[in-house]
Amino acid sequence: MRIATYNIEWMNALFDDAGALLNDDGWSARYEVTRAAQTAALVTVFRALDADAVIVIEAPDGSRKRDTCAALERFAAHAGIRARRAVVGFVNETQQEIALLYDPDSLSARHDPQDHAGAPRFDAAFKIDLDVDATEDLVVFSKPPLELAIKTASGVDLHIIGAHLKSKAPHGARNRDEVMRISIANRRKQLAQAIWLRARIDAHLAAGTSLMVMGDMNDGPGLDEYEDLFGRSSVEIILGDADRALFDPHARLGLQRRLGATPTTARFWIRPERRFLQALLDYIMVSPDLAARGPRWRIWHPLDDPECWAQPALRDALVVASDHFPVSLDIDF
């Protein structure tokens, strides 16, 4: 079985309010990429992935006017892919949902929000002292993680949590001091979200649940200077340690090589510096019992993965489709 995570930059802009594809020459939300070009690129990528299930980060908007699942299922029908049914959890106000596209012949999936002591439902608020002032702060997710109960066709039960943690970009800052203040506040909030997510992971592992945690963590070892201020990245918190540590080989490599070459899953244009920045942001972390099954991870990076590089149509589609690249995991159930 192949399970993947894929952050699709502003996929919402490819659909109208009825969920129909705007497969035309109008501009998408990607720089100098038309809606038709992004749609065609996504079709190429999804067909190559041929996944049984894909956690879609930045899935189309869900609101009174728009239906995430309808849009995704129309895209799947247009692409002619097996992963043709969609499920979404708590919708948010960012127009970027977290959803699952899956093959109903391979597995069943349902939204299964949990509520544990010390780890409330992800659409609620988490109490934590963020700034060591003996006063509890209330933290909320701008994009509540998607919790799914999965049953494979062979009868294996597992849970998947799809997550998109808040970015640390200092929006609204007018000077260097404000950049620092907002960045530190944003990192505190992101670390609190990671602690919240880790508390849910601990509850699942204590219950013996087979678990996958995947998505865009918008963070990684050594990603910015504020990590040293707090000691650990969000990724390290979510992974955990000792006998209840989750495993992701790319995260492990990144943590071991802070000054060396690491895998990357995203590629952004830095306009002031006129260059691309590559970063490791997307992960598929698995519980110890799933790691023992010998799964195989793959980053579908058009420049780093030899098979992607050897197929010009796929290589170009990966660049056009999004600023992130899919991460897949093949596992035998």
C-alpha cells in the first residue's frame, strides 16, 4: 500500500464555488502558472504517485459556499486516479483545508476526532504557559489537524493524523525589532501546537494504536535562528524519543546533519536574494510497530530523485504543480 502527503500550493484557486475545475488560461495562485498548466501538472503527478491514499495539504476550501470533498473528487475523476473519494475534518478560515483522497477499494477512512485529558479536540483550545509567566495561554490551530480512522482492505486498523502547523513568517512587521518579536511569538505558538499534537500521539501509542503522522510541519532542524532560543524544533517534539518515538528517516537524517546535506521536500523563490531556498518541511512519521514492517519512504523531488529526473514530463510537472513535492511511504499490510 502506498500512502502519501502532498502540499499543493493554493489548490483552492483551481475551482469555482460549485467545485468545478477552472481548467482554463486564467492565472492560478502560483506565480506565472495558469490554472490549466497547474491542473495538468497535478494530473501527471497524481497519476505517477498512484497512491492508495494522499493527505492533501492546502486542499480546496470548505465553507458555506464551497465543498472540499466535492472539489477533490471532481479533480480525481478528471485525473482518472484510484484515490477518488475524499474526507475532510474540521474546516478552517484560511481557504486551505487538510483532506484525504483515497481509494475505497483499498481502504475505508472516516474523520475520528479524539479528546483526551491534556489533549483536547483539535478544534478546541489548548492551555499552556507559553512565556513562563505562571499564566496559562490558550492556543488554537488555524488549521486543525485531520484525525482519521483507517481500515485497510486486508483488515488492518490504524490512525492517520494529517497536520499543517502554523508558519513562523513575521507578517506585519515594520522593522527588525518587530520581526524578532513576532517571530518569537509565532515560534512559541508553533511549539505549543507541536506539544498538543505530541500529547495526542502519546495517548494513541499508550493505547497500542498503529499511527502515522504526516503533512507539512513548516519547521525542521536548523531551519531558523529562533530554534536555538527554544532548544528544539517542532519536528523533534512531534517525533518524541525513547520507546514511543515516531520514525521518519528524512527527519532523522536532518537532525544528524545540521551543517551537512539533508533531504528536501520544498523549493521556494527568495525574491530579495534572487535564488531558491530548499527545505525539509514535509514528513511521514510512523509508530514503532509500523516502522517494524519495513516501510519505504520516497521524496518525489524532481532534481534529487533519479526516477523523477529521468522522466522529463514528471520532472517538469512536479515543478509546475506546487512549491512542495510529494512524500510517499510504501508499506506491506
